[in-house]
Amino acid sequence: MSATQLDQLKEFTTVVADTGDFESMKAYQPRDATTNPSLILQAAAKPEYRHLVEQAVSELKGGSLTGEALTEAVLDRILILFGLEILKIVPGRVSTEVDARLSFDTEATVAKARELIAAYAKEGISKDRVLIKIASTWEGIKAAEILEKEGIHCNLTLLFSFAQAVACAEAGVQLISPFVGRILDWFKASTGQTYEGDADPGVISVKQIYTYYKKFGYKTEIMGASFRNKGEILSLAGCDLLTISPGLLGELQASTEPIERRLTAEAAASADLKKVSFDEKSFRYSFNEDAMATEKTAQGIRGFAADIVKLEKLVNDIIG
């Protein structure tokens, strides 16, 4: 029997489940799993996961915390409870996201990350099994730089530009998540054109980052994310990691057509590239010059923040 495309992909790329749904993780057996406020909100609204939200409330309600402090503590506990369930399923790491409303506050991001890692440690989970997910703002990247020096590994998300990728590598970040599909969305909307395969602007962006990182020996892992179709995934076969939604994992599982490795460190090594560097001023200018990255990063932060507010409302309704 021929190997499925998912099994073939796993031979040269680490497959990660982009979901808060435990059953999907069990079905596709990824190594790692990523969550974000939107995925946690979707999962928490399902009857089969409601008990985790209620557990977080029951553990903390009636204690010394009240008001906003209680809500925040319950939200953090929900993240940890979901993370613990995920780590029972995947053999690798879970990505747990810092509140998107802290995206422009380095100190608060560092403090929240330390709290989350301490909460996992209380449950017997070592910090090498957790990635703290932070938006790829200048402040977020600086927070990650501090955390990495403490041995707290980070996943820099909402990454759309080369400047963000370079700054993350220079900060010694463990992993970045360039958002392939959201880049495609922007170009389709702004040009009215369709893009496929190697012409997909999201694919082009990740290939550029991969080539640069491998050429100059950066250890930061690249995890393509936010895919819109199977073609984007196949065009990035060979990328360090790819985080894939259950629907697209299902499409890969259903096909036995052969796939080939598209990205290799050997090919990257011979690329004609110059090394670049960004301080805060040059980062902000380069980022501002990239309309797509500026708009999509801002939109992503707003979207995640809005879903945290919805999750808070769900929690407050249960708290009563």
C-alpha cells in the first residue's frame, strides 16, 4: 500500500496540528500542536470541552481573587488545562499564547510568559515541552530575546515580513510562524489575481526566510502556518515544521500521490544572499514600508484580542 501524502511529508518536515481539538490530534498524530485565542475559543464553545472551562472557574472561584484578576487567572488556567490535555496526546511541544493585548508591552509579555511556564512546571511539565507564543512586534521580539536567555522558548507568531524574520533570528528565538495563507489573502484582495504553487506570495515569503536562515546558519526553526490549500503545503515540503489545520491534514491523509522535498539546506547554502541586520529604527521603517505585513500583523493582533474578550465573556458568564 502506498504511503499517504501526510506520511510522506512527515519524512522530511515535522507536522504540527493547528487546532484546539483533541480528537483531530489523535487522528493525525502530529509531533507538536499549536493553539491561539481563536482556536481555544472555538474549542471552549464546544460541549465536549466545556468541562475544562468549568474546571478552571471552579478551581479559582471563591478564593482571594475577584473581578478582572479572577477573570485573568481563569483564562490563564484554561490555557494551561488545554495545554495539559494536548501534551497527553502529542509527544512534542504545545504552543501557548500570551494575551494579544500585551503585544506592544515587552515587560508585561515577559511577566506573563514566566507565569505560564511556572503554571506548567507546577503540573510537572518541563519548559522544553512548551513554546510561548508571542506576536512578532518589535516589543514581542525583544520579550522573546529576554525569555530565550532564561531558557523559556518562544514561538513568534503573526509573522509576515522578512524584517520580522531577521529580527527574530538575531534575537535567538526558538521558532517563527510565518502566516502563508494570510499573505495570500492580502495579495488576492489587493490585486484581484489568483496565485498557485510556487507563485503563491506566502510560499515565496517562507522560501526566502528558509533560504536566509539556512544560508547563514541561524538555529531558529521555521514553521509555515495558516494554510489556505494543500498546494501551499506541498510547495513548502522540507520546511522545518508546518502547522496544518485538521481539514488539510485530512486531504493529505486521503491522497497517496507522491510528493517531493522542495526545500533543502544544501540548496540554501549556495544562494547568493547578503546578510542584513535591523536595529529598532530600521526594523520599524522596513516593516512600515511593507503594507501587507503592517496590515496583516495589526489585523491579526486585533482578531486575537477580540477573541480573548469573547473568551472573557464566556468565563464571566460561568462565574456569574
